[in-house]
Amino acid sequence: MIKWEYALLVRRRHAQGQGWGLSFTWYGPDGSRRDVSDYGDTAIAHLNRVGAEGWELVSSEEDVNNLQGTTEVHRYHLKRPLD
């Protein structure tokens, strides 16, 4: 039986001054949390980077705060087989 480990990539777009800020956070299978914004400014760049490390996209979801229009969160759920 294949055993899996799971991780989460979160993209946040939020109001910042007169414009928008964008950040990416990696939640690792060991419970760690790391700001990975410096690795790229698009979700595709991040997904390609972790895909090269064996991670597979399982699902994604989006939350938009339409009431205030100040936040947008995208979650990318990933898995890879344990060695």
C-alpha cells in the first residue's frame, strides 16, 4: 500500500496601502510553516517548483472576501508518496 505525505501552499492577496500585496506560505508535512514568497510571484511558479520535488496537486480552493473586497486566499493541497 502506498503511504502519502501532504502539504499545503497558500496564496494570499490582500490590500496593502493603495495597492495589493501578495504572499505565498508553505505548510509542510512536518507541521512547519514557511514564507516562500521569494520563490516566485505566481501560483504556477510555486506549483512547478514543488512539482519538481515530487509533489502532486490534489485539489485547490478559493476564498474571496467580497463584502470588503480586501482579501483573497487560494489553497493548493498537495501530496507525494513517502519513500
